[in-house]
Amino acid sequence: MRTCHQLTWEQRYQISALQKIGHMQTEIAEQLEVHKSTISRELSRNKGERGYRPKQANEKAQDRRAQTTPGKRILAETWAVVEEKLRQDWSPEQVSGWLKQQVLCLSPEWIYQHILADHRTGGDLHTHLRQYGKRRKRYGKYNRRRKPPNRVSIEERPQWKIDTLVGKGHRGALVSLVERKSRYTLLQPVPCRFADLVANATISLLQPFADLVHTITGDNGKEFAEHIRIAEALKANFYFAHSYSAWERGTNENTNGLVRQYFPKKTDFSTVTSAETIPVTNKLNHRPRKCLDFKTPFEVFFDLSVALQT
């Protein structure tokens, strides 16, 4: 198999001579035993106003090589850091953005290429990608759930978003709370989606941050029927999104997708303990996000909390 390589002055002279007698690029590549893309690239990059001339082409190539920034090769130590972050379930884009803040430029495409090379040699980096081995299905389904009584609409912009993730066979659920600005996430499993259990979990999760809880919003599920008790306990306002308007709760939808990486839809939440959710919340809250300029939810949330308390 022919591979691309740097052309010599003699090869450039041959290209010029063969081109003058009417040879096509594919024929020139065969004569020089290089890939045809090498010839195509050479002719497009190094020809001048008077066409392709070997001396001028060679000078252009040397000038370009001299202007290339030295040290572009990535050190093994850098790849070790990249692999460490990938194994913490960071995406290539998150790794790239975080490295940029450390004054290290490494594009997501390079990281994907590294993952591919690792996969070809039997590595497991690809298994840490969020969408690895998954196929998405979308269903249109009429929502027949009854709305909670005394609900207040989402017109007032909320601060915390609440949702529940259902387990296998509707056994157990996971209460998920996300702070809208920082994406800081809190999780707690409950044996079932009874309103009193969901309310207890919500109050328990948010009580340590009561001074930072002003508004909460949820969907119209009956598991939030005790929203008044939640609001009174936290001295906050509880709002509800419009029916069939998932875009009003985009933060929830995105966070649920991140959580499902660790608790797939077949998970039986009735067997999941609070201790098992702690490593997941730690990973989510210490993973840089593009929407936060590659800061972590932890950094933004506690910067926000300090700002609000001063």
C-alpha cells in the first residue's frame, strides 16, 4: 500500500517533466510510487502564477516547513492526562476545552483519533464515550397523567429543575435536581414514585442549600402532588412546565441523559442506594461543561453561592 511522504527535489522535477508531456496525476503517482493524493496536494499547494515549476515548488515547501511551529508532537505525558480524563467519562470535547485552559491545545478530533487507535489495538477508551453501543429511539406518546392541584406555571423563570427517572418495571425511581445556571446535580433514589417519598427526598437534598433555593420547577407528574409542602419546607416557589413542552425543561432532559450513562433504563432503582449515587454526582459535578466555558458545575455553583451570600 502506498503512503504519503515528503517529496524530494528530484521527484518534483519528475512531476514537472511528466506533467509537461501530458501525464495525468494518477499516472504520475504510479511513476513516482506515491499516492495520487500526494501529487494532487503538491500541485495545489506549490504551483505559482506561471504553473508548476520544480525549483519554486521546492522553495515553497521548505518555507512552509520552516514556518511550522516546533513541538507540535504530543508528549506521552499529555496523552496520559487525556486518557485519565476519558476514563472519568469526560467527552473528547470536554477534555480539549479543559486542556485549553491549561494552555495545551489539543483538538477533539485528535482525541477521537487517539481513541480509535486505542480501540484498534484492543484498548477500552471507546467504552467511556457516552453514546458507545447505544441506539436512540424516539416515541410519540400521549400524556394521560393527571396534573397536580394548585399548580403554578413556568412563566416565572425557575432556578432548580426537578425530575424523576423511572426504573425497570417502574420499580423504584431516582429523584434528580439540577441547578439551572451551574448545572450542579443532586440525586437520591426512592422505593417508588409516591408523592410523599419524592417530597421527602427533595427536601432532604435541598435543605443543605436552603439559602440558595428560591424556585423549583417540575413536570406535571403526580409524584409532585406535594409541591406545596416542598415549597413551604424550603421557603421557595414551586412552578410547573407546560404540558408537552419538553424544551422548557431542557436542563432536566440533558442531565437525565448523563445520568442514564451510569443507570441505564433497565436499572431497578429499588435496589440502588444513596451511597451508589454519590460517585455519579461527583463525576457529573466535576466534569467540565462546554456551556460553562469548560468550568465544572462544582466550580460555578460554589462561586455562585459565595456571590449570593456576600
